[in-house]
Amino acid sequence: MPRKKTPPSRWNELEPDAFGETGDPLVRVMLGKLVIIRLNQIDARDELISSEIIAGRVVRANRAEGFVLSLVGQRKGEEFFLPLVPQAFKLIDPGDYGLSCGTPIRDPDFQAAFDIYANSN
């Protein structure tokens, strides 16, 4: 079995085996889907500093960039990059959800949460 490639330098992950490949069935299914994401800012003491909820449509997915979303809401059209880790995304129940900017989102397809750790330097 061939060894998975190391993730691109954009992602400094501890578990490179968690990264999917472009041909992964879930990666293909996610193209064009609306995803709601919670981003948690974590400090060097492992404490939550802040969190933000954003959403966007998956416009492309590849090893070099990860999942690329075209954001909705106040940041409409801005591209946002997430690691190509299909297991981080879960189906979400239909309904109305709110972004941190106040924009309502109706019936997103997937949800995910990512922790962003502050540099300890």
C-alpha cells in the first residue's frame, strides 16, 4: 500500500494520515455544498480565546489548497481554505442557522469545527 503524501506546507498538522485525497468519495460529494464552520481560537494554555461561525460553498478541493470555500454573508465571495480532512465534516440537520456576522443560513449541507492554536513564540 503506497504511503500517503505529507500534507502541503499550508497545513501544519500532527496527523498527516487524516488528510484525504482529491479522489476521496466524500471530497467529491462536498463540491458545491454549503458548509457551516465554527473556528475556535485557542491560546498557548489551551484555553478558548474566541470563536467565529462562518459558512461557504465548497468550490474546489485538492491536496495543495485543501477545501476551498467561497464564503457567504459579510465576507461573500472571499475564498477560505480548510484542511482536506473529510472526516471533520458531518451532515447537519436542515434548519436555520446564524453566522457570527448575523447572516442567517438556511439548510446547510455539512458542519465542521476547527481549532486554531496561537503560536507559543
